[in-house]
Amino acid sequence: MHMTPLDTSESPHAKLLTLPLVSTVLEGGFWFEKSSINRNVTLKHGYKEMAIAGNFNNLQLVFGQGSGQFRGLLFADSDLYKWLEAVSYELTNCYDLELNEMADTLIDLIEKAQGNDGYINSYWEVVEPGKRWTDLAHGHELYCAGHLIQAGIAHHRSTKDTRLLNIALRFADYINSEFNHSGLAASPGHPEIELALIELYRHTGKQKYLNLCRYFLDQRGTNSHHSDQFMPIYYQDHIPVRNARTMAGHAVRQLYLTSGMADLYLETGEKTLLDALERQWNDMATHHLFITGGVGSQHEGESFGTSYDLPNEKCYCETCAQIANIMWNWRMLLITGESKYADLIELIMFNGFISGVSVKGDKFFYENPLQNRKTSEGSERRSGERQHWYRCACCPPNIMRTISSINQYFATMTERGIQIHQFGEYSIKHSFETLGQVILKSQTEYPWNGTVLINVLETPAEEWALSFRNPGWCVKLSITINGQRLNGFTERDGYIHIDRSWEKGDEISVAMHMPTSFIQGHPNIEAIRGCVAIKRGPMVYCIEESDQIGNHDLAQICIDPFSKQIEETWHEDLLGGVVTIETDALAEESCAWEGLLYKPVSDVQHAKGDLFRLKAIPYYSWANRHPQTMRVWIPRSNLTN
């Protein structure tokens, strides 16, 4: 076993095998900076906020040392577990004494709060004792248990300390006795336990955890979960998982569920599971995906909508849903080796995911809309202003654990090869079982620049294959080895494969042409008809009001997608360091409407207004200065005519 959130090193149906976190070490660039902020700011900020919110006190109430009443939502314990999982990864990446001491303090509380039978959940022990498992649709008991199990595995893999793992094992065994053995037939309203049980099976080798995961998946589709507000589809309980064809219901629940199904396939090879997963992925990619990689178009039920229903301002795009989508696509990539899954991971990572945390690391977004017109109205989730914390704080610690383990997504291994999926500044160290050790160093300014240099620092004498993804956004790519252009490479499944006898000192240069492009949407997406978005490499751009000369109202702006006057400029001191894009635009006059909502076309002068240079920033970096309006999709106007 090695330290990584998902260990497929012995999974019989994985085409690609995961590397330990220590095998891929971030050394600079975009994700190194985000990881440093996560370690030094975000994790410690989260610990403080959870203490203020009452999460620690809730556990203390269980064993009689807390004060007052239970505070927060009924699944508040899960925030603590996700935070512990994040810290466990961070202790592997870069040991931090303060974080380790914080983790020890929290583990002591959890240990004291666990019952003699193994059960632990502060809400159901303090607020509604004696009612365990009576509300599986909404109670989140199994959801919290799943996050505890994942934290226990991560902490043991990182530190070799067995305390948290033993707590998790006791709870898992109790759940097994209550459900799989006693015949309590139901599935959790919020999937999560499934992923945890499969990883516990991988970690311990005990078949009972694999069987329990299959048991929970087999219970779905009975239409037993429903309420006054939501139908069974909200809980993905409307159809057996193997029969599913579309994405439906609560977005986070749906994506955790497909991740659990993929995990079960990795261990069993059950084809009906993979068939269902591929059908659902195709439905998501062709009908439900925002340009930022976001999913979840409906505020009602935080859910998937109908096909092509992708609103800008009213979309949900919950940060947890983007994280869940990364998790699912990672598993699909490990199963198939196909680049479309790595492409989507990249899109989400640089856009719909990292937008969920501020550049300073101490404020968050729960929702990630593509347009913001109101800066003072609405709930804390919909105000367009980042928050230090949320009453429903599922997203912040989820962000923390994802960034702490971000290096897991960069590379994988096979018996005689290394595959590079994401580009950045990092080193890879791996020993093939039969060949020997490989050490690679990747240097790049990605995602701001499309050139990547890979240096071979150590290599076996025998041939082995180096593969790297040809990104879906890239239309022109060139490769040189030691300065000589490479023409005879093989491309398969979206990856370039170079199989040869490498030598120490070899340098591979991958140059990906990265021009600014204007993107239009499918004509069935009514919300963006007649609009374009700006994209450069993996980055989606947006415009904020304060960046526009004259502070033009963003509702009045039109853009010329055929402009040749595009400027790309690196700004070291702006928003943590970004490339901005400037292009031609028009600020249309609105005074001629004189308060009217509608006028005949003949009365409206086309494209009348002020020409100006529009400035766009990366989408993830919006709302980091002060509350203001923003939009991704901009009405198009051919200013040259």
C-alpha cells in the first residue's frame, strides 16, 4: 500500500496504476503555489473556523465535556473528517508540526466520542439518541462514516499511526453488522460510504468491505427514498445503478455515486457497471457540462437539469460537485486510459474547482456562477461575495483535501511505462519492478505557457515508454528530444507514446501552441445564444467591471470574436499572478431606451456606442478584489462591419 487517496496498484481492472503522493513532488508553478497557500493558510484557517462553528464542541457533547447545544447541520462531523484527510496528505507532502498537533487533538476527541459498539455521529448521539438509521435518506450517517473511513486510511498511510484507522474500522464493522448481516435493506441518501469501503478493502484486503459496498449499490433503484420536497430521482433511487443512462438528481450525490460504481468496477470488472458509467458520462459531457467544467444547473435540489439547460447567473455549479467530478473522471481515466477524462479533469481543476477558494486561501465559494449582476442581494451562497466559512461548510474542507492531494492526478504508471496526464513543475520518481528506477523533472510555466521541458535524471538501460497527454484544446503540437524534432511517435487514446532506450540527460521539449480563442456554445443552450466566451489553453476567462476602461456596464458590452488585435499580458502582481487578455469590444448605449423594455428593431441602431479595449481575467480569479459584476459569456458583435 502507498500513500494516495486512491490506490489502484493492485486493482485487477485498472489500465493505469496510481503512484504514491511522494513519487510526484511539486516544485514550483501554479499548483505548487496553491498547495503552499493551502498548507500555510487554508488548513489552519479551516481548523479555526470549525472551532468557532462548534464542530469540536459537538464531539465533546457526546462524552459530556461540551457546553451548550449541538451547533450546525446534522452532518457537521464530516467537515472534521475531510479536514483530517487533507492534513494527512499534507503531512506526507511537507511535514508541518502545527498541523500534526492539530490533527492529534482532533483524533483524541473522535476517539472519546466513539461508542462502545463502534458507532460515532455527534448529531444522532446528542440531538436524536436512539434513532440511528431511521432517516437514511437525509440523516447522512453513512455519509459521515465514509469520510471518517477515508480520513482513517489517509492518516494511517501517512503517519503509520493506527488510532484513527482503528476508529474507522470499528465503525465500518458495526455498519457491516447492521446492514449486510442483519438485513437492514436500504441505501444511503447521500453516497460516499461506497468509495470509502472500496478503499478500506484495498487497504486491508478484507473482502467484507467490498461486499458491503456492492450491497449498498445493489439497494438503489427501489424508489424508497422520497420526501415532501424531493422525489426518488433526487437521491438516484429511481433506477438500479446498472440501468442508468443519464445524470439525474442532486449533482454531488450523483457524482459520488458514479465514483463508487467506478471503484467497484476497478476491483470486480463487472461490465454492466462500466457500460452504465460510459452512458452517463456521455450524457453529462454532451448535455450538462458548463464551459468551466461545472455541473449542477439547478438551485432547486442542487441538481442536474434537463439537457442543454445551462443558465449563467442561476446555475449552481457547487464546488463539491466539481470535486466529485474530478474524482469520477480520475477513476474513468484509470479504467480506460482515455485522454478525454484527463482533459475534463484539467478543465475542472483550472476553472470550476479552483474558483471555489480565494487567491489568498481564506475565503470560499459554495456556488460558482458564470455571471454575477447583483453584488448586494441574496444569500451568503448567492451574493457574489466570497465567505470566510459557511453554515453548510461541506465545500471548504473538500477543497483542502483536493489541493493536498492534487499531485495524485499528474502521473500514473504501468508495468513498463509512465504516463503524464497534467502539466506542471514537478519531479517524478518511480522504480519499475523489473527495470529499475526512473527520475524525471518537468519544468514549465503552464498554464500560462504551453512549453513543457521534461528532463531524464535517471533511467534504466532497457526500453520503457514515456506517454503524455495531447490536450483536447491543443491544435498544434511539436516535440523535440535533445533538440531534434521527433516525427515518429505514436498517438493512442489521446496520448503521445515514446518507447525507447532513454539516457540520463535526455531532454524532451513539448511545445503546445496556446493562442486565445473565442468559444461558442451549442445552439440548444438558450442562455448563451449569440454569445462567446474567451479561452486560452485550459483557462476560461471572464470579465469584471472594474477592469474595463470607463467602468462600462457589463450588461451593455459586446465583443468582436474576429478581432486580430488580441493582447496577452503577464501580470506578476495581479490576483496572485495571471495572464490577462485584451481585445476589441463595444459598450452599447442604453439611454436611447428611455426606460422601455422592448422596441422595434427598426428603431434600434445596430452597434451604436463606444469602442474600447476589453480586459479579461481567468475565471477562477474573479471576486478576489471587491464585490462587483462579472460574466463569462459575452454577446458577440462584428465590429469590423
